Amino acid sequence: MEAAVIDAGTKYVKAGLAVPDQDPSIVLPAAMTKVIDEDSGKENGWSMDESEWIKDTVYPIQRGVVKDWDAMEDLWRYIFYTGLGWEMGSEGQVLIADPLLTSKISKEKTVQIMFEAFNVNGFYAVEQAVLSIYAVGRISGCAIDIGHGKIDIAPVWEGAIQHNAVKKLEVGGQDLNFLLGQELEKSNPGIKLDPSVIEMLKETYGVIAEDQEEYAKKVEGCSSVEHTLPDGQTIKIGQERYTVGEALFQPSFLGIEGYSIAEQLVRSVLLCVPSESQKPLIENIVLCGGTSTMKGFDSRFQKEASLLGTPSFRPFIIKPPEYMPENTMKNSAWIGGAILAKVVFPQNQHITKAEYDESGPSIVHRKCY
């Protein structure tokens, strides 16, 4: 049986057997809510059915950090035994895509749960940024992962994160959603928008201008479009569709004092040593994560990064090979994990049950990352 690959984020969990040229077979919301038994009134497990979500919804991972280990364990259990069809006593191998800057304690907790709660017979873990680089057929490059809860900027040199140069920004798609919701409610008084509707509007109408000058023109003269909400109400969407993505390049829109995402990248790469690695890193930029697919983002990013470059230091965005799945950049960490799993487990580079029993959770620092 192929190894299982799991990439868990703030909003979605992607999982499946390691088949690199396919999208993950399981993509489900990471949010969960406790199910109450109607007869006893006691908690009776978790539900991932969005229709049942209430104010007590739990997000096991928030901005790249596991906050609720009980919920995380139940989420993994659902993936293994329901989603992938594992049978108790016949568990397989698993590769976990870890968020950038995951703590040592969290890494040990993960491997402990995998062996002690699920009895896996093989385990491996790698940072998401490394896997995203693998997904486009490289071993070196700079991954910029714009997720729902965070932005990771990580130079990767020959398969290893350059930890002295990484940047984790605690801003992501959820913050853009909040901004869009605020702006739409200002321009459409009396309207209260559901978070899922705001997300849909961002994905449908969000577009990023070519540069700040073009953005100013769009805001000044753009026409509005009408959209009918699920409840039948109609709203108008005008300059908001440009403002939501512009916040990535003008973080002051989010109330943040800092550099644009393009400037953050260049400053990160310039910290890498040896200095000879900086040129190949900046020439192999991988944009990934759901928010990076917003219309106009890649061309705007390329333009702004190029303005910060020099004739010998030219930022360039790498695209995945044509034979890869259409959603490769949305699922890059999972796909890179599927590619790596086809190497790690057959070559016995993973942590075995015997090794874990002998050394305990700390073995993860010696054999992974």
C-alpha cells in the first residue's frame, strides 16, 4: 500500500495516498465542532459537516500552530480510518507536511501520536516549503506560501530550509476576508455577510492591479458589479475587489506597518549564506497556497520583485511542469510530499516502529527535517 501523505492547514486538510501526478483524494475543512448526543446530552465526538458548525467550532490549527491536540488526533483518525480506509491493526506509513517553524515539542507530539495512537509502521515529516519546491521539480528555490492563516517565505537550498532567512507573517487569506467583509459592509449598509460568502466573493471577484498607480486608477474609476446573495439580497462590488488583494502589497490596508510581500522576499534571500546561493534562490521563486492564485497576483509579484532586483539578481517565478495537476500550486506541499514519499519509504530513510520504540519521540529531530 502507498504511504499516506497529510498536509494540514488552518482552513483545509489535504490527504491521500502518495500518487504524485494526482490531486489529493481528500480535501476537507479543518474546522470541527463537537457533536452532542441527543439522548444523553453528552459530547459524542466531532463533526466536520459545515452545516452543523456553531459558535463552538474548533480550529485544531491556527496560523500554522496546532492549538487543540485532541481535535487534531481525531481529525487524523478520521482521515486514516474513514477517508483512507485503513483497518485497525493494519496501519501503513505516513508522511506529514509540517508548517514552517514548527516547535520541537510539536514535532515530538506528532510522531508520538502517530506511533502510539495509530500504530503506524513508518513515519516521516518535512517542512511544507521544502515540499512545495519539490512539487515544481526543484531542490532549491524560495517558497512563498500564502495560506489562510499565515504567509511563509522560506529559502530552500538543496532540500534544506535556510532557517536564518525564513519569515513567517501572521497574516493570510482570513485577514483578507475580514478586510473585504468590512469594505463591503461599508459600501452596502445594512448587509451582514457570512464568512463563507465573503470567501466566495473574494475568490470570484478579487483581482490585483498591475501596480500601485494602476490600483489608484481602478479605485477612482472602476464600475460596480451586482451580486445576488444566497438569501436573495443584492450587493454591489466595486473598488473592494481591488483592495482585498492590494493589501498584500500595501500591508497598511490591514493596519500593519511593514514591507510588501515582494520586499519581504528580497530581504529574506539577501540573508542567505553563502552569498553565491542568493542568485539561484531568487531565480527560482515558487508561489503557492490558495491566496496566491488570486487573479493578477503572480504578474504583480513578478513586476514588484523585478523592480527590487539588479541585472545580476533577477527574481523569477517558476511554474510547475505541464504534466502536473492543474491545482498543483494550491496543493504544492501535498504533491511534493507524495513525490518525496516515493523515495523516502522505499529507501528506508523514514522512522520505523522499532527505532521509535528504542529512542522515543526525540528521534524525529535526527531523522527528519
